[in-house]
Amino acid sequence: MNCREAQQLIDAHLDGQLSGSLRLEFEAHRLRCARCQQTLAMMEACLHVVASDRCAPPLSDDFTSRVMSAVGRRRAVRRRPLLLAGGMLSAAAAVLLLAVGLRLVGPSAPGAADPSPDSFDLAVERVDAYEAKYAQVLMALRARLAEAIRDGQPVPADMVAMADLLNIELPAGIDGRTLETAANNPLSLLFGMVPAEPPAPAKTPDGERHSL
Amino acid sequence: MSQMSDAALVARAQRGSEEAFRQLVDAYKERLFAFVWKLLRNHHEAEDICQSAFVKAYESLDSYSSQYAFSTWLFTIAYRQCLNHLRKRKATGGELELAQIGSSEPEASETLAGTEDARRLREVVWGAVDGLSAAQRTAVLLFYREGKSCQEIGTILGIPAVTVKSHLHRAREKLRGVFETELTADFAALRRLNDSSLR
């Protein structure tokens, strides 16, 4: 093996990829060639420095605390819309039950005096059970959202949360137009959505995403 | 940290355990910081990127797949953020030559011998590494420092493993060229360094 051939194999040797007779030839050449010994020694020293030199400055002592604080803030932000939507649905379920009891079922019908839901899960089940009123709420919400978007008005964040729960697809970028919810009373919004006379139900297949 | 303990901690973190994620942060923060610092050569920016990478990793835990090592996934996030940061730095006209930034940072190592030869070798080595392209430098750091395979490095860089090998080959060629220019006269001292000062 000559120097030119050995120089071309230095990379493979450093990666531990030489084997068999090729490796033996390379090692034999290395033993008798000062130039290749020098090149290999320099590369091995360099890679040793790269692998083991601790030249980075020390990390701040409070680094982990800062990371976990940021993580905690993220968790708090992500929980807020879910709690809000959950609260909205509970309120919606309670009002819906009252509306259905008074308008469709009547005082003489069995089950007219539906008890208030004891839990959020129960409220969701009861809302789903009243399909016609559910469709009316859906239509009313869609209409209100479409009106707000058409008029270029900011969309309240609680309405966006409710739209998401009811599987209503909103245009892209709608989040940027949402209002803080403190000024909005979700119950008053909901009362405004329940019509006095039920319109013809929308013919929308179950499970499909509703569009505005 | 072993793969098994990583997997257990990640699983617990995915189920909401902040303590498990804290342990992952403590396990990887030094290595991640060293990697990011060598790319950015700025202490505060490197800490910010590392913090951001960990938070991003936490937010994306649901999308983490155990087919990759957690370190590979974490370094991928950090590398992408470094690239974005370097592009912004360049766009605002604030980018300095990396070699200049590197030479202005205070030396923090206490592990190498303080001999003149050791300092010169480190200067030459890191100066040469800083002169590599971002992809070549990243490949070298991940291969030799983190012990990542070419496949894993390809995952982190978003390139095929064969391209990683090409980056490593070109990086070594460049490094060799620098050494043959800068260090040929110091060969005898290098032999001594390799045997003693770098242990």
C-alpha cells in the first residue's frame, strides 16, 4: 500500500470500518510511514478534543427551574379554554333542559320536570338526547358566528370554544380575532340563540363537520 | 441515561407527570446546552434556545414516537430552533463570523491541562470546527460528541444518512487541511498531548 492509498483510507480507519486484509495493509503502512502517522495522529487528537473537551460555559443553576416554570405556564394556558368550554356546555345544558321542558315536553308529559344535571358528563348526555333542540342551537350559533365574521367583528373566545365542541369548522385565523371572555356572559349569549319558534331542522348528516 | 429509563420517564411525562419531565431536563440539559452553545457561540442565546427546546418537547410529547431515542428527538427540536435563530441573526445583519464569536467567549474548561500546547490545539480544533458549515459542524458534534449514528444524525438534520456520511467526510477533509497548515510544525508536541494532556 502506498501513501496515496493509505490517505484515502484514513476516514474509514477513523470510523472503524476497515477490516480484514485491508486493515492489516493500512496498519503495516502506518507503521513505516511518518507522514501517514502524523496525519492520523493529528486527526485522532482533533477528534478527541471534539469528543471530550468541555469548553462550553457552565449552565445557569436555575435552568431547570426556569424550564419547569415555563412548562407550568403552558399547562395553565392550555387548561383555560377547556375549562371555559366545559363551563359553557354545562351552562348550555342546564338552560337547554329548561327550554325543552317548558316548550316541547309540557307540564303533563312524563319526564317534564327534568332534574338539573348533577355532573358535566350527565349534562352532555342530556344535551345529546334532545336532538332537535341541539340542531337549533347549532344553527343559531353558526348564524351568529357567520354574522360576526361577515361584519368583521371580533369573535368571542367562548363562542369559538363552543363552535369547536359542536364540530363547527371556522375559517383559518379566527383565533386572532377572538375577544377576552371576561366581558361576555355566556348565558346571555345562549339565551339569544334559542329561537321562540323552532325553524325547520337542518339536514346535516351525523358526524359531519358543519361549515359556516 | 439508559434507553429504558428514558422510555419510562417519557411515558410518565406523557401521562402528565411534571416530575418525570424534570428528570429528563436534568438528564439532558448539560449535553444539549453544550451542543447548542457550539452552534451559536453565545451563552444567553444558547440557554434560551435550550429552554425553548425543552418546552417545545414537553408540548409535543403526544407526538413523540418511541422508535427514536428521546435524545435524538430533543436534539432535533433544538437543532431546528438553532437554524431558525441563525437565520434571524443573519437577516437582522447581526451575524458575526462564528470563529470570531468563539474566540471572544471565555474559556470555561477546567479539564484539560493548561499548557500552551493544549490551548493551541484546542484553539486550532475549535477554530476549524467553527469554520465548517452548520450541517457539517452539527454532524461532527453529534457523531463524535454525542455518539449518534449517521441514521440518527440524518433524522435530526432531516437528511439521508448517506448525506451525513458525506458531511462527515468533507468536515474531516477540511479539518485535515487546517491541521496540516497550522500544526505540522507542532507534531511532536501533539504526540505528547494525545498521550497525556487530553486524558
